[in-house]
Amino acid sequence: MKTNILVATFGSQWLIVPELLGFTNHDTLDVYRNRADFDRILEEGCRFGIAPVSELWLVSTDDESTAQAICDVREWMRRATPGVRLRTAILAGVPDLENAVQSRQMRDLVFRAVLKAHEAADGGAVFLSLAGGRKTMSGDIQEAGTVFGCSAMLHVLSRLYGRNLPNYAPGDFTSLSTEEAAAITPVAVFGARTRAAYLYGHDEVGPAVFPLSLGDSESDGSGRNPPDTRLIERVESLSKRAGIVLSNFSAATAMDERGETFRSLMGLHPETIRRLQEDKIGVRREDGAADLDWIRAMPKAELHCHFGGILTPGQMVRVALSEKDRVLAALSGSAPFRDWLSNLESLRRGRQWESIRKICAAKADFRFPVPGISAPIPVCAFLGLFADDVPALDELVFGPFRGEGPFCAIGIQAYESLGDLQGSGLLQSESCIRAACQCLRERCRESNILYCEVRCSPANYARGGLDESEVVRIMLDELADGDDVRFSFIFIASRHGDAALVDRTVELVQRLRSDPPPAGWSAAEVADFRKRFAGFDLAGEEGRAKASDFREKFDKLLRSCVKMTIHAGETESAESIWDAVYGLNADRIGHGLTLEENPDLLDKFLDRNIAVEMCPSSNYQIRGYQDAWVPESKGRPFYPLAGYLDRGLCVTVNTDDPGISRTTLDREYLKAARMTPGGLSKWQILKLMHNGFAASFASYERRRGLLREAGRRILETFENGDDIQP
């Protein structure tokens, strides 16, 4: 029920209450009957919406004179205005405000009283009065009115010396004398104020979190409140941030900044933002470790990560050993298999890497060397030979490409061959797939990746006894959402692969997204897939086929509004990118390194907000760009990322094949900075991280939630460090 409440700060002068209630409740009280112009004062009060109140709340200190004054008020109200309820809020144990700490504690109590009054009024009026108590208390209630809002702010002006009128006893007082009435004037200092804008959306700033104890009678001690300052600290923090946000918004508008970043960053101090805009990453090699630490502290999204290229040599061995028992059983039961592996072991001991590479390059013979031994047992057995010598496997796999200088501009075929011992060669059993998923989760956790879109072709992992739907179920289970990382899945078709595999992958998507659920799948599993299936990708060598050649095969996906990301502009001209955008309606482009060749197309990316998934290390390794920290790269082209970012394109940073590229997502941001003349500012790095979340294929609500969570974590990182203050 609506209730009109008057909240007043209070000292030791009880007569302030009749003077206030005589103004608000003039229809039942004759306090000012001897004032000739009281009708004019009432008209002024009506203009400010002054109305009778049914509750009076007094906020005061804990001393004897105040306690006696409250008793006097209660006695007078019992006789003169029995319909008005008196309630008190006392700052327990503080008899007077003698220092700054006690003043802040009183301020907190006043704020709690006004906050609670709005809840108790239930839509009724909340009037405030600054007439009683210390001057600081008057300032406190004025501030509380501007923060939490009020119906009007009241005051009592007096030309009399002092407030004590000893001739009146509570039982005798009915009205002021003619002289006193002429000298005392109730006024409305200001009218209605709304709740401060910066409190909206912060439901935690309420009486449930910041409670108030109110007393109703002399014997009721519930009105005693222990000293506290948490409410004003919270309000001050929100107010400060609101001012900073406004300043930063104005500054961003004035400089017409291109692209977006986390909204929460607008809550940083302008000086902190200035430092972020000036501090550069990737400039000095000696700062590399500190740069990586800073990048690692920030939450990130990974949008372009191929499941078949995630493993380091050490992880390849770890995954292979998950099939140790089956390998031992195969060796025990097949002499030809033992001979095959013994030959490879002899070559390994002799470090005859080139001979082994030739054997591995004949994929069919290497992966299925002996009849009756199914995948991935031969590959697992071979990798197991390196269990005690992982550096040797690293030397075998990467050979001359273990250094950044030589591992530059090697072409896509040479690059892909570095992954022959993982991917579809290794991930052909449930144990291996689960072990690889565990490695991926660990990678994400180490790089503070909050959200990861994993690219895979389930049919490629269905040559060892699993079918593609089983592969999907295993990955959904092993990469279930957790507090550390959320995973989504993008299925891949290849330009230069088996056309039948393309059809099977498209059909798999349709089957898992349609009703009724496929055989063997529970409703919960289907729902999980539909939630976490993010989109479809066309990868492979661009020169082998145009994206538009797949229009007919992808027609069902497009009609189902499946999001599309297309590898384009990685090794071919901007014409390949154009074909992906106009031929397959690409929502994102993988790599897009040649987009600058077609300015009109670049403008189209801006118009449609088509994101570009850049992968600095693999771009450097396949195509070749300058890296300020790699002297051998001098004279190569500049990486286009910074130019795209300056134009306002939605650019993201990703790993591509982190195991093949010998990288992590943290290192990719550093690599991008190293490949940019003068480095990238921390502000630009944060923009790139924002783009990773904003351009994700997660559902609208999930994407919004991720952006909020990432923004909150980033702001907390600054607030817990040294960067929040100028």
C-alpha cells in the first residue's frame, strides 16, 4: 500500500518536528495558525507536491540529549498527531560526530534510511528534511535525495537565535506564537528528484544488501544500527565510474574512433585509457615476457582453430599413449606389424629423419601397413617410440623449420605436411579423440580463452571404427561447457578433398539439426549439439576450386541459415574473397590477406560487418611477412592487420593450427604486434580481443553474455592491478 514518508535528520531540538509536520500535515495541525501569510506558503508547497505524511523517520546519533528529544517528539505526536507513525534509526555507539570516520558512518546511515524509505513507501511520496542535526547530516540527506531520489527536499528557516524554545513542553504545545510564526518559515528547497542514472541495472544497491533497522517505541531497540560505510562506498564507486564513462564516451565521440571495444573499458579512468593507447606491445624483444604476461591476463575468444592441428610433438605422444594397450596387443598378435615397427625404430635410433619422412609421406601405406591392424594403431605405435625422446620427434616433424627465420613463406602444402602425424592420421579412436580434446582444453585454459570455436570434419576421424556421429558425441562430451572454457563447433568441407566427404558432412549437419533426433541420440544430446554447433567452413587450397562451386552442395545449409566462414585470400587474390562473399554469403572470412587489393570489397566488409579471422603465425609461415624480431624476414611485405583495424574492420586474432605453427593464442597477439611496424597498442589488442567475442557464431544471447563476462573480467584485472588510477 502506498505510504507517504518524511525522513529527517535529527539533533536535540524536538520542536523541529512540529515545524515540519505543521507544513506537511497542515490539514490536521495548527502549528502555523498565527502566521498571516501561511496560505501563500502552502501554495508554494503545493507547487512542489507537498502532501500529508503517515510516517516520520528520524535519523540521529546515540546520545542522551537526542534520546530525550525523541521522547519529547513521541509524547507530542501521541497527543497532536496520533495518525502519524514515528520510527527512528540511531547510529549505535556514536554519541556525536567527532571525526571524519564517524561522519562517514552517519552518511551511510542516512543513505540507508532514504533507500529503505523508497521501498517502504511502495510508490508513495518520500519527502526529506535537512532541518535537524549537524550540518554534515544536512548535507548527507541532500546528497541522498540526489542519489536515490525524493518527492521534495524540505527545510525550516528561522530568524530566532538558536532552536531551543524552553517555554514549550511536549504536552502543552499546539501552535507557534505570532512572533515565532513570523520568524519560522517552512520551505521546499527543491522538488522531485529521480534515482541517479548510474544506479539503474545495479539491483544489488537495495535494502536487502544494505539493511536498515528501525525502532517504533521507547522499549524497542531495533532502531540501533551498527556503524558501517559499505553503502556509500558502493555509491561512490558507481558515481565515479559513471563520470568516467561519460568522459570517455565524449572523448571517443570527439576523436571518431573506428571499431568497437568492451563497454566496460569506458569505466576506466581516462588517464588509464591514454596509457593503454600509448603503451605498445611487440616493440622490444626484452619486453616479450612481460608483453605475454599482460596478454595472458586478458580473457580471449578463439574463432579459427583446426582440431587436426592442435597438438605439439609432446601432446602427439601423449595422445598416442592413450592406445598403449591396443598397440601392445597388436604387436603381440602380428609378426609383420612387429617387423614394420622394428624397422622404424632402427631408423629412429639412427636419426634417419629423411627416410622416416618419406615413409610417413606415403600416408596410406604408413597408416595401414599391415592387414588387420586398424587406424590409428600404427601411427600410435610409431609415436610411442618417442615417449622418452620428444625433442627427437620435434626434430623429425619440423626439421629445418624449428627456427622462426626458416619457418617463413614455405607455402601451404609444406605447411600442411607438418601435420601428417596428427589430425586424421592419429585421431581415429575414442581414446585418441578424448585425449586430444583434453589437450585442447588445457591449451585454452593456459591462454585464458573463455570461448573457443573448434573446426573439425567428423568424417575424417571415422576411419578407425567410429562413425561421424559418434565422433561428434565424443567431442561434445569431452568439450562440455565448464567454468573455464565454452566450446562451439564448426564443421569443415575441403575444396580439394573427397567430394563424397563434403556431402556426408553437410548431411550430418542436417541430420543432427532436424527432427526427429537421429537414432541413438538422446534429446539432451541433440539439444546440446544444436546449442553448440556454430557454423560451417570451406577450407582447403583455394586454387583447386572456387567457393561458388559449392553453392549447390551448401544450398541446404544456406536455406537453414547456417553461419558460414570461408577460407579465402590466404594464398589467392582478392577475387577469391569476393567469390566467398557473393558466392556463399560468407559471414566471416578466414585469413583475408589480399582484401586490400579490392577497396570496394573492403567497403562491403565494413557495410556488412563481415569479420576477418587472421592467424599471424600461419600467415607468416605460409605466405611470408615482416616480423621485427626476425631479421630474415626483412624486406617482406607488411602484415595487413593494423591497416584493417584502422579502417574499422572487425579483425580477429586466432591460432589456425597451433601445434603446427608452434604457437598459442597469447603468442598470436604478440606475433601480430611484432608484424606491425611500431607494434600494436594495448588498446588495439583489447579491441582485437573484443572482436573475437563480437564476431563469434555463438547465439545472440550467448554472445552478449560472453561479451559482458569478458568485459567484467578485464575491468577486474585492471582494478586489481595498478592501472585503474592515473
